[in-house]
Amino acid sequence: MKQKCKTCNCSSESEYCFRHKPRKPMSKMSSLLHKKLDKSEEVNRNISDRNEFFLQIWKKRPHKSEISGEFLGNEPLTVFFHHILPKEKYPQGALDEENIILLTLQEHDQVEMDMYRYEEINTRRENLLIKYNLK
């Protein structure tokens, strides 16, 4: 049922047309926007911290796979860094250097499909579970 806007008398779906419809106060909207920005900044900070963490490992370790010894190149790519204990399930290990192993792209793909594929990773996983008192 069409109505007329109380302000300008044009057709509308409710008592006010889109131009004259009451809006939320700016202060509430601005606080919501700040919350979203704060969360976005936090995500960016976490990504930056993680990248710096990986760069520190790259500088300390030889640029070779810790499984096959294959050279990884001179540029640190995120696919070379594998969390032995998944960071989602074990957040305490997300930024623990002992929880990171350098792998080739193919090795990383294989271990993502079968986490028990490589004995070296299995041994390190057991040691990490003991370190975190999870075993």
C-alpha cells in the first residue's frame, strides 16, 4: 500500500520517503566503523608480525628443505614455512620457531595431505606436544 511522505508528499513505502527517512545517529555509526577499523588494524598487525617471524627464521636457517635438503632459493616464500602443529589448533605454537620447518612446495603439499608422511616432522611433533604438556 503506497503512502505519501510526511515531509515532501511524494510516494513512499512508509510514512517517509528514502530522502527523509530517519537515520541512525552518526555517533553510533562512527563507533561501529571504528570497531571495524580496529579489527582490520589488528589483522594487519598480526600479518606483519607473522611475516617478520618468518623472515627471522629465513635469516637464521639455511635456505634448504629440512626434509630433502633441496635448495629453496633466495626469496622467502610463505609456502616454504610449515607449522608442524597447526596454528589454528595450537595457538601457543603459532610464533614458536621450533614449530616451523622449511619445506619445498611439493613437500608442503604432501604433508598437508598426509601429516604423518615424514618421520622428521613426526619426531618434531612429538617433541612439541611434550614441550606444551599436551602429551
